[in-house]
Amino acid sequence: MSMILSIFSTYFPSFGKPDFSLKWMTSEQGESSLAMVAEMPIDLLKLDRYFLVSAAHSKRHAEIIQFIIQLAQSLDLHILAEGVETKEQADYLLSSGCTFAQGYLYGKPMPAEEFLQKY
């Protein structure tokens, strides 16, 4: 794993500096790895929309969401849930300890200029 960190540092010179932030996404496609979470100096886990949508119909997926949130909390990481579309989803995530959320509930994609004018 140290070879990965060395290569990463080469391409991202600000890696490890206080103003550098590294995120790690969970994925239904098996692209994330607990080994990478353990080794990389990340500060935020991103919860894939797939888990949030499927949690309404699957106790197993709801338990995975709880596990990811608890893992993030125990590692002192923020968690960002993507794909939040309903108030019920937002309330569920908030009550579960999710730190941040994004999705259509909060706003649809827009050009930067429009965002700056609106917010």
C-alpha cells in the first residue's frame, strides 16, 4: 500500500497537507475496499445512491448503510450520502448520523453562474 501512497504523492503534491482533502466512495460495483479505507488518509466516505434507494426495500442494504455510517464515525470521518430525493430519506440519514447529503431534494444540477446567483 505504501507504493500507492508514494505514487499518489507524486501526482498530487499537496497530498497530506492540511488543505488537501481526500474522499472515498462506497460503490455497489465492489470498487471500494476496506483495505484502501484502512490505508489511505481519507476524511470523507461517500455513500452511493444505490444503497439509499435499495434500503427502503432491503433490510440488508439498510444494515450496510448503518455499518458505513458507524465505520465513518469510528474513524472520525465525515459521510456524504448521494442521491437524496425525499425528506424521508434525509430524515433517515440524519437520524443515522450522516454528516452531509446531496441530491435532488436540495437542488438539481445547474451551471456555476446560476448556483452563484442563487446561493
